[in-house]
Amino acid sequence: MGLSVQNLWLIPLLPLVAAAIGALTPRTGRTLAAGAAILAMSFSFLLSCGALVTALANPATHATSNFAWFDLGMGALRLGWLLDPLTAFMCVMVTFVGTLIFIFSTGYMHEDANAKQFFCFLSLFASAMLGVIVANSLLLLFVSWELVGLASYLLIGFWFHKPEAAGAAKKAFITTRIGDLGLLLGMLWLYDSTGSLLFYDGGHGVLEAGALSALTAHTALGGFALSTIIGLLIFCGAVGKSGQFPLHVWLPDAMEGPTPVSALIHAATMVAAGVFLIARVYPLMSADQALAHVPFHALTVVAFIGAITALMGALIAVAQNDIKRILAFSTVSQLGYMMLAIGVGSWVAAIFHLLTHAFFKALLFLGAGSVIHAAHHEQDIRSLGGLRSHMKVTFATFAIGMMALAGVPFLFSGFWSKEGILHAAHEWDVSRVPLLFGLAAVVLTAFYMTRLVAETFFGKARSHASEHAHESPASMTLPLVVLAVCAIALGFLGTPAFPWLQAKLLGETEVLGHSLLAGSGLMMLSVVLVALGLGTGWAIYGRVTREKSTSPDPLAARFPGVIAFLGARMKFDELYAATVFKLNAATATFADVLDRFVWDGAVRFLARLGEFAGVVNREADEDGLNAGFDAGSESLRGTGKAYSRAQTGDAHGYLRIIAIGFVVLVLIMMLGGNR
Amino acid sequence: MTALQLCLVFSSALFCVGLVGALARSNTILVLLGIELMLNAANINFIAFWRFSPSPAPATGVMFVIFSIAVAAAEAAVGLALVIAVYRHQKNIRLQEANRLKG
């Protein structure tokens, strides 16, 4: 039943085969492409379950299977697969959510002419994402990481005829590339100082004691340990991919892609890859914790970035009007929570939240997709309303997702995982700021989700589309129901009374429930905060619902300046346009001036010099040497003319001549024999 | 057929695909793609001759190919920049129309 680590590569391979099938079928073969994609994902899911069985049998071991990719100079570049509970849980989550989203897509993309390409890209994405998870080498992880970025680019720009979608795809690709540059530098530095990129390698891997002690013993610039600098460079990659402040700007724009893409890539899996990466290299990130003389530790930076992101995302989400943008900023905020958890030293809490978030956020996005599909691509919550009676299944499942995200106590998974993070932040003794930011974000999350549900599903229909909305087909509602069940059930894998998931991730075979009472004060506080957020949200948006789609927002009427600032996403895009873009444009102008005037000027000057010398020469020659050369020049001119006729300017013509010449050369060599 | 011969047949096939692509396509980007294919065919030859040479120990073949890949990357960047420049002038990227520099 179990899947051994030697066969782990089968999990990413199956979706890759499906992607190849999708790429090679003609445009009409959408059923084949979709079927192959769903089948491959389902089989990958079964294999992942097998891997989970294997991993849970020995949760404390990191089973690896390494091989040499190629020999180079003194050593070999080695890659490998890694199987531990972290890998196994992530694989199961990605394949399970992925399968459901693929099924949902068959309904959602029903009318799209390019559907087969869509499934091809989705499979490619799934394959690359699974590659990130099973990699036992930072290099293999990086390769898959970039492939994930490529798939994300292709899928955001899937409707590339829309200029916004094409722009959003470019923005996502370039913004994440900035972070990836840091990751690449960190990787090279790590290879330079340890000579290996394998995570675990029987004592020689970079995450094992030998390499870590060498990295911490080394002091690099500014009094930092080498491990701190490399850790922070790797964290740059995670900041880009996981939409953390200050590189979060691409994630909300990525919502231009089809909704299943938003659900799979920009909520459940890809954006979580950054969190996964930091959890994977946690031994490296935390290696400097024991050092007292460094200015600050790598994890402190992670905690603060996470806390800022969590609060900022929640604040901006309050003032958005597009159903998908609200969810996008909520994703930014939740990813901030996960980073915060890693930063305060509890990567298991982060992974628990990652897993529960993947399910309920995929549920919310698919629910939003169902709404958008039913309301003929109306995404503005001000123009929706009253959908509760038209779309019963969507409403019920969306409400479950909303309560899981808001952290409604005791029944919903989001409550337990968020509680774990707040608990970890509470125990952190460096600073109180992350805990306070996290608690503030709890209120805001409950508030904006209540607003979203109240505006979308309650009140009366405020547009023609939402008046005539009807429930989506079974291929779309079935995944919603399954995800809703998971959004509730998954929480019980890691409650404080029975933290099974956390124990397995940490590699402890005994499950010990730490006392419920230990964090009960904090728990009561966050229950109160959730109630506060839900209550305020309902009081402002639910009790009195909007009359027309143009009627003013009650909150915006009260605080116009604040809401306008948040609605413009805290003006981050404008800030970057005024700084980074300007700098880039200035550099380009400088290079242009350099090229046009300085270098060109030098060339022109030389040319003038030559011309001048020519004039002098001519004056000297005109009378003396002229006659004899005239005839020679005339014949040269004739030859030149003949040759210039060959210069047709037709590149194909040149290529053809080169090719013919090549064939003639080969013939000469073959017929002439060996000399 | 020996392994070396297989590699050579494969690389010749790749070269021919690239050549046909470069000759027959009018889209400049596809012509560039064809040229990349031909370059890679040459790279495969490098690797094959190195791998099956009597003493493949020093990594000469690999080094050559890494240089060639780096040059190809630079060439692709320049080529694509040229394509964009051509597009700005003639509003399409048909290669046969890009003949204004003729003598």
C-alpha cells in the first residue's frame, strides 16, 4: 500500500504526462485533455496517499533517494526525492484539491474554445507544484519553482486578448522574478559554502547538523552569521511567491485569470509554496537562533514581514468591491499569518494553517466562481445581492468557507489553525507586535467576510444578472460540497486537545495533547474578537442591506479618506510607479544617451577624422596618381554593383544560400573521402 | 547502431527540423526558434563526441556546451529585441518584409 521514496517521482510525472497529452491533442480534443488531466490527478492522489502511509510509519525520518544529475569538473550535481510527513501531507493536499478544481473547471470552462489548452496548463502547473514538494535538492526545487511561475504566467494570461489579463500576467512574472533573484543568489552562496544543495543526504545535506554548524560559525558581512544571510536571500524568493509585503502587488492582479486558476494557484497551492519552502529550510532559517552576538535573527524578519502582511492584507480587503479581489487580499493576509507562525518558531502551526487554508480558500474561490458563472461574469458585490434563494448549495458551502476563514469557534478548521498561530505568537518573547497585528487581523477578517457574504447573498438582487441567476451544474457544486466537508473536518486533525497533525509533522510518534487550559485565555480573547468582527459586519452591512448598486457604502460615507486609501490598495502601485519604474526608466534613458551620444559620438568623431584624412589624401592624390587608379576603381565599382545585387535584404534568401553551401560542403567531404 | 551513432542521427534530425523551420517560416520568432534548434543539435554533437571519446574525464564537452548555451541565451535576447524593433517599424514580424537594409 505504501509508496516508497524511490518511486516518489511518479507523483509529479503523471500530471506531466497529462500535460503532454493535452499539448498534443488538437483543439477539438477537449474531452480527452480534461479526462487525462483529471485521471492523472486522481492517480497522483492515490499515490500520495500511499506516500502518506509510508511517511507516517516512520514520521521522524527523512527518507531520501538521491542520484547524480551530471558530473561536472571536480564533483557531481546531485538531485533527489525526499519523503517525510511534510512532503506527504502537502502532496495529498495538492492532488486532492487539484482533482476537485479540475472537475470544477470542466463546468466552468465549458464555453471556452481554448479549454484543452487550459487543462494542459493546469496539468503542467500541478506537475511542477508536486515537483517543488518532493524535491530533496534546492536546485530541483528551484527548477520546479520557476516552472510553477511559468504555468502561473500562462494561466493568469489565459484570456490574453484582455489587456488587463496580459498586463497582470507580466506583472506577476516580473514581480516574482525579483524575489527569485534572491533565491538564486542564496542557492549559489549555499552551494559555494557547503558544496551541496541536497536537503538531507545521510549527514552531508545542507539542512543537517554538519553544514549548519559550518554556516553559523562563519561570519559574513555586518556581523551576521552566513546562515542568516543565506536564509534571508532564500526568504526573498518566498516573499515574491507568497505575495508578502512588499512584493504582494501581483497577487490581486492575478485574479484576471479564470476563477479555477485563482482557486488552485493563487489561493490553495502555488502561493503557499513560499511558506512550504521556508518550512522546508526551517533548520537553516533557525540555525542562528542560538547565536547571541548577531544584530537580529533571520526568523525575526520573517515574523515581522508576516505580521505586516497579515494586517495590511486584511485592511485592504475591507475596502475592495470585487468579490475575487476581496478573496485575493484575504489570501495575502492569511499567507502573512503563515509566515508569522514560521517566524515565531512554529512551522507546524504554519503548515496546519496552510492545509486548512488551502481547503477553505479553494472552497471560497470556487464558490465565487460559481457565483460569477451564474451571474454572467458580474464580479462587483455591489451589483450582486439576493443570491441566497437562487443558489442554495453555493450559498451554504460559501457560508461554511466564510466561517472557516473568519475563524468561527470550535466547529470550523480555520479557528483551530489560526488559534495555533496566535498561541505560538503569544509565546514568542522577542516582540509583542506580531501577536497584536495578528489579533487585529482576526477582527478585520471576520468583518470583511461578513460584508462579502451579506452583500452577495442577502438583501435583494441589484442587477439583472443576479436576479436571473440559477444554480451551477453538478460538476461545479459537487466539488464545493466535498471541500465544505473538508473545511470543517480538517480542523479536528490538530486541535489542542489532540494535536495529531502537529505531532506527525514534528516526527513524534506519541500524540500528547497539551492542555486546553494553557492557551484558554488567548482563545477566549480571539473568540470575542471574531464575534466582534462578525457583529460589526452584520450591523453595518447585513441589517440594512444596500438598495441599489449605486447606493453609497455605509463605511465609506463615514470614513471617506481611509476607505478611498484602502480601496486604492494603499497606493502601492502608485508608489512603485513613482520609484522603481522611474528609476528603471532613468537607467534606460541613461543607457540610451550613452549609446546615442557618447559611443556614437566617438564613432562619428573617428569617422570625421577618417573623412578629413581622406580629403587631405585626395588633395594630394588628385593630380599625381589619379589616372591609373580611375580605371581600377571603375572595375571595382562594377564588381560591387554585381555583388550588391545579391544583397536582396531577404533573410530567407541568405539562409537558403547558407544551407545550400552547407549541403555542398557536406557533399564534398563525403565524396572527397578522408584525407 | 552504436550509441554514438544514435546520438548523431538524433542530432542530425534535430538540425534538419531546425533548418526547415528557419527556411520555411515567415514568422521571425519561429525562424529564431529554428536557429535555436540547430544550435542545440550542435550542442548534442559536442556532448556525444565528448561522452564517447576515449578519455571523457576532463569536462571539455560540457564546458563547450555551457558556453554555447550562454551565447545562445544572449543571442535569443538580442534576437527578440530585434524582433520588437522590427515590429515597431513595420507593425508585423514577417521576415520577408524586413528588407529595407538591402544594398
